[in-house]
Amino acid sequence: MLKLMSAQDLSCFSASYTAARKGFFSRYKRLAPALVRSLHSHPHVLSGPQQEALGCDVLLLGQSETPQQLLVLISGTHGVEGFAGSAIQCDCLPLLEPVLTANPSLGVMIIHALNPWGFAWLRRYDHEGIDLNRNFVDFDAALPDNPDYERLHHRLLAGDTLSADSLHALWQGMEPAAFIEAVTRGQYRHSDGLFFGGSGPSWSRRLLEKTTRNAVFDSARRIAMIDLHTGLGPYGYGEVINDHPVHSAGYRWAEDWYGDNAQSTVLGDSVSSLKQGLLDYHWHRVMGERGCFVTLEFGTYAISRLLTSLINEQLLHNANQQHDGARDIEHAQVQALKQFFYPAETSWQQQVLFRGRQVISLALQGLMR
């Protein structure tokens, strides 16, 4: 057999949030101290399944406090999806060291586990049931309406469990694509429902808004943002998703830096559809016309399995809330959710690391032109 990646490479993948955080700290401490500008650990208000402390860690690397080119990598926006994102961040740390040494005007910010509670407790949402990637709306204005979801909410979450076969019965009278778009677009009325965007800014949003008030974002002339996700698309393939409006500066930067890798949701090229309240929109405001935000989305399994896993996990969560609220991360529905977003196969992990290196390299090449 051919040797594709070493066991050392694949050791970036962890079995838990705590192990992932420990691995991240271990790898950053091996970097040349002169390249570490700062590390800020932001403690979460709650603890993990083993009563361990939770937090989001923000690491800034480079030779300058005010880099001219800035790459930002985020993991764990969707909690349980953080396993792959954390692995990519850990994998790239030693690879970034020679690049940062050779380029004094380059900076790299790594935001590890933006939603640490969801990562540790194996939920896609945060501790308040909020989907962080639907939370970036103006809560002082009228919230977006989703009448299609409104009609489906009670039908989706009736019963105890949902099988893949019975899922098909849920989109009675709707095209499958329209059904999926209605469910995943985001909604702001049902905290016990799917893709709930919240009733106010989440813990992670407030942290991100504080983080991006850093002077490093004022000084940078070019900014490349990559948010690392899993769960949509062909198994093991990492799609570069461009949510910038067509003809905007961000859209053109994404085309220029990532070429045909970048797929537009606006034009319908992407595995992802248009959604409300995305994290992207915050970054669009932060960077203005100085760069682009992309999502690197790794495929796992079929979308019918995605919806079945999410609905069954939500049913379990809602049932728990009616009793003592305790969450058992070893429960079959919770483990099914983890398996969906974090396949245990070595071949999937190899593809994730290779594609992660490839897309980060494209971002760096674009920044340094």
C-alpha cells in the first residue's frame, strides 16, 4: 500500500473537545516563541460533561502586532463540527512556522472552538439551543420570518424518533429541495426547533464581536477568513463556499484567490443554499473590501441522514428538557450526530487534512501577492 499520511499527521484528530483543546495547546507551544503574539482563552459560563472548564481560545501569530496580511481560521462554529476544524488548525500550526518566518508582514489568527459548549456536549447548537450560524441578525429590528418552517415545525418534531423512511413523508406536497431549504434557512420563533437563530446575540457572537474590535483588523490591508465546517457535500470533499454578493469586492477576491474551487450560494453553484443570519455577514462588515470570507465545508453523508440525525437529536434534547435537562453524550442519538459530522474513517480524515492544507495554501498565496 502507498503511504498517504503519517500517524503523526492523523494524531491531530481527537475523540473529545478536551483532547482537541489539549492538542491545540501542545502544538502551539512548540512554535518559535518569537512568532506568538498573543493567546487569549475566553472561559465559557458552563462546564463540560466531565465538569472540565470550557473556553474559546484565540491565538495570534506573526512577527508584527499589526500585520499587513491576515489569515483567520475558525473551528467549532457548529459545536460538534469542531473535530475536523480543530484537526486542520493543529495540522497547519507547524506548517505555518516557516511561512510566518519568511513573511514578516503576515499574521495568522486561529479561533479554536468558537462554540466550546456545543463541541464538548456534541451538539450543533450552543447551550441556549442557538444555531450560531443563524444568529447574526439585527435583534433590534423585526426578525426574519420563515413561514415555510412555521408550517413544518410541529410535523418535524412530533413523535419520539424518526426513521429515514418516515422522513420522506414530512415533505408532503413540497419538492425535496424546497423542503430542505425551508428547514435549514433559519427560524427565530421556536427555541425547541431546528436551526433556531436565537432571540438575542449568543455568547459566541458577543465574543466574536469583541475579538474583531482588535486593532489587528484595522491595520490589515488584506484579510482572508476561512470558517471550517462539516456535514454537506460529497464524502470527504471540502467545498469552498462563497457567500459574498455577486459583483462585490469580496466575491471577486474569492474568485481570484480560490479560482474555480469557490462555489457561490447566490448563483446556486454550492452544496449550501441561501440562509439567514450567517456568521459571514459579520465578517463582511469587518473586512469591507479588503478580502473575503469563505466556508470550507467537508461532506460526510446524505442530506436525508443529516436531517434525520438532527431531528432525532432535537427530540432527545426536548425530552430531556422536560425532565432534569441532563444530557448523556453516550446516548445513541448523540453518538449518531457525532458520527454524522465526524466520520471515524481514516480515509475521510486524510482527505480533510489534505484539502485543509490546500485551501489554506491558496489563501496564503492570495494574501501575499
